[in-house]
Amino acid sequence: MAKKQKLELTWIGKDEQPQLEPRILIEEPTGSYGDRSAENILIHGDNLLALKALEQDFTEKVQCIYIDPPFNTEQAFEHYDDGVEHSIWLTLMRQRLTVMHRLLHPSGSFFVHIDDNELGYLIAVCDEVFGRKNRVSIITFKQSSSSGPKAVNPGLVTTANYILFYSKDKARWKNFKVFVPTGRDSRYNHYIVNYEEDFSEWHLINLRNALADSLGMATKNLRKHFAGNLESTLEKFVLQEPHRVVRTARVAPKDVNKSARDALGKSVETPNVVFRSQREGKNDYYFLNGEQLLFYSTKAREVNGTTTTAQAATNLWDDILSNNLHKEGQVRFPNGKKPELLLKRILDMSTEAGDWVLDSFLGSGTTSAVAHKMNRRWIGVELRDHAETHCIPRLQNVCDGTDQDGASRAVKWEGGGGFRCYDLAPSLLQKDKRGNWVISDGYNPNMLAAAMAKHEGFKYCPNHETYWKQGQSSEKDFIFTTTSFVQVAFIDRIHEEMETDEHLLICCKKFSAACSRRYPNIEIKKIPKMLLGKCEFGRDDYSLNIVNMPVDGDQPEFVPSGPPKPKRKKGHPNPAQLDLFDMEGQS
């Protein structure tokens, strides 16, 4: 049988999938803030390793993922050296997309923000990872205006970038209609004076006459009185009671049901009298003089906390301003910060209160800040120093309620909640002076037990009554890790406590040969031998480190390498002294 062919984008290194080490997370108490029971998570570390660390507890639990990765534009930014050969950039992105796809809930949504430099390539990669049938839309986002220095550059002025929008599974996809503000629809130019009375008694007058009557002035004086503000005054007047404002529209009898056709016919036979056709579960039909009455209330919506004329959002987003963003979050992040109202719209489309939201390129913290204000649970990952200089202060202000910019007024945010800050644990294994793999110095017994549980697919949840039950993979399967030399007497004591249908995996540095296969329900493995070959140890950086490619062909082959890990501030505890991140109850 011939091999099934598929359409795909290929490049050098595409199939390189690193064997990622599943790291544990260690709380950084000086960074955590607010309500200790809050589930929100800020991770400082390599985002690919962080995504791997989240897999065990968050696979298919994240409802919305939004990322704004480096655009690979060959321009140097303040926080990113942004420019790398296509194949390396695509490989790094594909690695992350693959893990994020596993984290996304079957009904979830994925958004990636990009410009036109890599747009076509990224579409092909996302189609492969998420499935072309699950591509929802390509949103054009107006990032800037055509004014400024770039307007003098040759060619077209670039004012837009793009948001690729995918579902995990369209058959199970959870999504919500969102609306955007528009100008007043001037076709709605009649006003029902006596709306409170029976519809058959309704009396309609011109909208401007109604406004003049409400102000106690003649209609002819409106324009002179309000000058250039007449249109905005009319819009405010309409939105005060939009159910009173109507327009008429022609309707063909064939386009309505029998009851509506009867009402339509009666409205022709009896001029200037309104007739109604009731509909179960839908708005009733109203007819006047052979035409249908359409109500402005169907066009009035609350958008970002304000009642306005609105229409369903399209794939062109040109109504969210990207100017004055320096105020948002009270942190400076030139050329990278996205408007909070942009993230609010994305979360309105894809989530409800309590859902998990993930951003693994957190930058200045916008996604987490907006998710917090909207009462979503969030996970943010950021490698660089501004995890501490930008994200933590910004999120602290959100918790305190002192951040009243961005989306705060739209969601009536007053503060509350909290978050916990984590570092990725160091690699579990390191090489000694002889080049042998040994357990890293930074691991204390509790950290080692948690790491071994994670490596072997167990949930780390120490039983305070039974010391050897440190983790579980099922109701009857347990794991125990010790650095002591395991002997027969020790195994015998544990076996006496075990139920006949329980199974135990013991991980240790050394054990007596007589312990091996002593009991069929006790398995013993030696650290680090049991781990070697399973994953890549000793590597802390898989960062999307965007640098300019060398132009000299004689230069050595380009290998991405991230910046050095930020030095721990004075007063911060050693990782071995930190509390472990217990994910129990986080679902």
C-alpha cells in the first residue's frame, strides 16, 4: 500500500525534538504575593522546560493560550535580539507549539501574535500541529497608524500584524460572540413615544423631534444649539432607551412564517397601526404599513463597560488603540507591550471565569494581568530579567487594585487575589569531576523525591502517616525515594505494611543485591542509572534566543544560546531551602 502523502512545510532540523527533562517547580517566596490560596502561577525560567514541567498537571486543562513570541524581524529591540534564520526560528516555535497543543483543553482556543515576516511559515506550522480544519481565523490587528518616521520608507507602510486563531477541536470548541463599537446607525430614525402602552397604540415620531421634545426646544434649533456635537448627542439619546428607537424594513412574505405573514398583511390593510407576530424563544415580529419594525436595542451592547452601538467582531481589529500603552501596568516595555483591551477581547471570545489561561512569552505581563482582572486562573512564563522587573510589580499592582488602567474600568476591577512565583529546579543530574552522572548538589531529599515522582509518572503527594507512600500513580501504586542504602531488612518491614494488591517502586542510590526481586510487588531501581537515556540532563536553556545570523560564511555554525541565568538577589533562599510546588487540588 502506497504511503499516504500530506502537504507540509519542511526545513532543516524540523524533526529535532529535544528529550526534555521534566523539572519540578520551586516556589520563590519573595516573588509570591497576595492570597496564598490563589492558584495563579508565575514561572521564571526557560519556557520550553516550563511547558514540560506543566505537562503532568495541566495536560488538556488550559482553556486559552495566547503567545506573542519574538517576530524574527532582524531588528534589535530593547529586550530581544530579534533575528534568526528561518529554520531555527521555526524549529524552536514548533517545539513549543507541540507541547502547548498537549496542554490545551479539547474545547480550548490558541492564539499566536505575529507580523508578516514569518506569517506564511507559521500558518503552515500551526496547520500541521493543530490541524488545518481547526484554524478558526487569521485576525488582522491594526498596530499603528501610517504617520511617523516609517511613513517615509519605500514601499507600503506597515501598520498591521496578525493573530492566528486555532481551536483544539472544532467539534468540541467553546467560544463566545464578541462585539465591537461602531457609529450610530442613522437609518433608525423613528421614536416610539408611548412604548409602555399596548403595541397597537404605539405612536412614532421622527428621532430628532423626540430629542427636541425631551429638551423642550424646537427641532429646527438642534443643529445651532449643539453645533458639531449633534451626532454624539443623538447617539447618547438613542442609547438611553434603545427599545424605543426603530426603523422600518421591507420584508417578503416568503421570508416569514404563516403567523407573521398574516400580521404583515393586516398591517397593509390597516395603515398606521402596529401588528405583532409572537415567536417562542425569539424576539417577536412587529409590522407597520407593510414593513417590519426593527429595534435599536438589537444593536446596543455593553462593550468594555460602556453601552454603545456595536456589531459582531470581524477578522479586522482596527478599533483597539495601541497608543499610550506606557501607562498600562505602570511598566515600560517599548515595541513589545500589547493593549490590555486586546487581551480582554481574546479572553472574552474564548474563556469564562475560572478557566485557565497560559502565556509562555509573558513579556511585560499583560496576559496575566488581564486574566487576573477577569477572574481567570493564569499561568505566565518568562525567562528574562523582566519577570522580576516588570511582571511581578505589575501583577502586585493588579492584586492591590492600584492598577486602574487598561482593562480595569471595563471589568470594574478593584483588586484581590494573588499569585505564586516559581523557579524551575536545576537539572536533576550533573556530571562529577570524573564525568559520571550524579544527583545534583542542589537537591535535598524532598526535592529528589518530588523529581523522581515526576520522572516516573507519579503524583507527588507524601502520606504523613505512611512514610514510604511519597507519591501515587493509581489508587494502589506508590513510589518511594531514598538516598540511604537499601537492605533486605528494610524491604521486609515495608512489605509487612503493604496490602496484597499494592505495588511500590523504590528509587535509591544503592541497594543490596538480595533485595532485587525479593517481592513481586516491590520494584527497586537505582538512581541515576534508571534515568539515563530518558531525557537530556544538564541543559537549562532552550530559549527562543533570537540573534542576528553571521554574514561571514567562514564563521562557525550558529548555535542558539540564551543569556546567563539572572543572579539570585541577596536574601533569596537557596533552592534547596524552598518549598516544593504541590499541584494537588489545582485542577
